[in-house]
Amino acid sequence: MKIKILGKTDQLKGKAFERLMRILLDYLGYTDFRPDIHYTGMEVDLKGEAKDKVKQESILCEFKAHERPIGSEPLTDLFGKLSFK
């Protein structure tokens, strides 16, 4: 599936994509979204908390937009960020 995000600038496209992901994550059971979370030496685009407080789960998101399929490097970078959290 391909999603086309429209916007005049890359920054506007990024914000529109982030809003779309918040809607999707809300549907999947997450809430209390906080953008641009900073940890020592890194930044994560979005953090959300599970609506089900019994689970006490968090989700960390890093958003990337590319015209073509990408390799494993962005996933490796995210894994590295999460490993040092």
C-alpha cells in the first residue's frame, strides 16, 4: 500500500503524516501523545500511552517518508535508539 501525503513543504508533509499516525494509533488504543521526546543524545518523534491503564504500555514512534522502498538502516537506527533508552 502506498500513502501519498500532500503539502507545500517537507515540514508540512511531515506534520500531516504525524497527524495521520496519531489517528491510527488512537484507533489502535493509544492516547496521551507527546511529540519530539528527547532522551540523552536522541529524539523520538512521538510517544503514546495505552488507553488500557492495566497494560501500562508505551509506544515510541519514529516517522520517515520515502518515495521508494528503503533498506534496513532506518530500522537499525531506531533499534539503536531504543537500546540506549
